Amino acid sequence: MDSGKGRPFERLTSAGGVIVRKADSMFEVALIFNDGLWLLPKGLVEEGEMPEEAALREVREETGLEGSLVDKIGEIGYTFQRGKRRYFKTVHLYLLKHTGGSTEAHDSEADEARWFPVAEALQVLAYPNEQRIVAKAWEMLRE
């Protein structure tokens, strides 16, 4: 069995966002549900596309929501293997202010899209690196 060790990593670049709205004097974040996990909306940056453009597009496609770019929150990086290929993925994440759309209009890449109060989003997000990004976005909103 070939574990892929010693093979070079292929690099991938993705972008996504923390889209927020204020509801009843608290901030809410839209997350997607996919393969049994709550996640931030994100996806690959297409050829000729800037990460900011990809973030807006991916959030729109996966959540059904429109947003305006506020600022870059940060990046996360991780490795994974698919078959015999090894990947290193960098994900650029942006803070987006909700401007319209509906979570009912998400595409088929997400099983569900839903708004969560920030504190609850921090509890349900599947990955610690995404929890850190949402926590940083919350700090940015409170400044």
C-alpha cells in the first residue's frame, strides 16, 4: 500500500468568508452543513480570479447569501491526501457584511445553510482552525 510519503505536495488555493448580519442586537454568522459537518463556506479560487472575488462567489453559491467585503480575516493552511496525491491547501478568509439573498437559495454543494449566533457557531463548527477564524471575525466586529 502506497501512503504517498515522500511525494511532493500539490498546492491548492481556496477562499471563503464569514458572512455576518446583526439580528436582535447580536451578530449572526451563516454556516453550511455538508457531509455531517458545520463549516464555513469556501472553495477553490478559479483561474484569473482574485481570492476576494472567489470568497464572494463561494459564499453566494454555498449559502445563497450576498455580501460586501469588509476586510481579510486571515488564512488557514492544511494538508490532505486524496488517493495517491498529497495536497497543501491555503484558504483565504474574509469578513463579509450580509447585503441580501436567502439561505434557501444555496447550491447543491451544501446540504443546508443556516444563520447562527456567533457563540453558537463557535460551538458547532467542525474544525478548530475555522473556530479561530470566526472568533477573530467577532473581535473585528466588536472593535
